[in-house]
Amino acid sequence: MTRVKLGVLISGRGSNLQALMIAAQAVDCPYAVGLVIANRPAAEGLALAQAANIPAITIDHRSYGEDRESHERHILAALEAADVQLVALAGYMRVLTPFLVEAWSGRMTNIHPSLLPAFPGLDTHRRALEAGVSEHGCTVHLVSPQVDQGEILGQARVPVLPHDDPQSLAARVLVEEHKLYPKCLSELTKILAN
Ligand code: GRF
């Protein structure tokens, strides 16, 4: 089986990256993580990739000042040089410009910690608690030029419990993120192959 080469963009901890790398160890996983790019040299996920012998590089956005497109041109060049076919944003904390989004249209995904369209943007767990919702969760979606608005590929739900705080709710959602993202990427990989 030829596996689709996945590029993963991160900014920090990298637990979703780790979940994708673990899932890719299965013999029947249709993708392999081929490159990890961080926009911050301190991103903890870089070490996780290196420990798994996956090429991991930093393309530091601070080197490009206000020129977001120039930063993204370098990201695109690195993805292309590594023959990446599908890109997963996994805790990548920068809003992309249309340049990179359009270059990967239909082939770039994101995981967001809410049941979109509810709670796009940041601080989703606190906002969900303040809104008094009984259910919360996470969403995997295609990346579109409008932040957190691309086609939804899958969602996972968790109950909001009476004594939840943002941390306890985030932890319960994260467990689901780690199952949902590999599942959605496997499905998308198979769809793109047909
Ligand atoms: C996750 O909650 C993800 O949904 C959001 O950012 C967080 C990244 O966590 N986009 P990690 O770096 O994958 O651990």
C-alpha cells in the first residue's frame, strides 16, 4: 500500500500530532506523517516527531515580520520539497492567509476544540461553560479562507458535567480529539485516493 504523505503544522504541545503518529503505525493506516513544521522553535511537538524519526523543522514566523505570505511561501516550499500530499493543522496557532489556504484547497484540515459552528476562535471551553451548553466537543474540518468555517469532516461530543471548569472540560474533549483526528484523516485520504 502506498501511503499518502501527511505534513503536520504545529505551534506547541503536539498531542494531536502524537495521536496521528501513533495511528499511522497501524499497517492499514492510509497516511504516513512525513514532515512536521512548527512556527515556534519551542514547540514541544518537535521533539515528539524527532523521537519518532520524522523530519521536523521550524519555520519561525518572527523571521518574516509582518510579511505573512513570505512565511507561508517558505512553508509551502518545505511541504512541496518533502512531497507532502495532505496537510493537517494540529494546534497551529496562526491564521493562514488565502495564499496557503488556496494552495491546499481540499487537502488541508484543522481540528478545533468545539462543536462548530458553535464557538469558533479561541478560549472555546470557557465560552462553552459560560453559555451553559450541555454538550461540547471537537470538530475536524477542511480549512477555508474564513477561519473555522470550512466543510465539516467529523465531530465528537462530550457531556458538560456540573462541576466542570475549562481545564476539566478541555481534558475530556482532548481525549476525543485524539480519536477523531486520525479517523477523519484516514477517511479523507481514502476519498482523495478515489
Ligand atoms: C487542541 O485542543 C486543538 O483542538 C486546538 O489546539 C489544541 C492543540 O493541542 N486547535 P495539541 O498541540 O495538539 O496538544
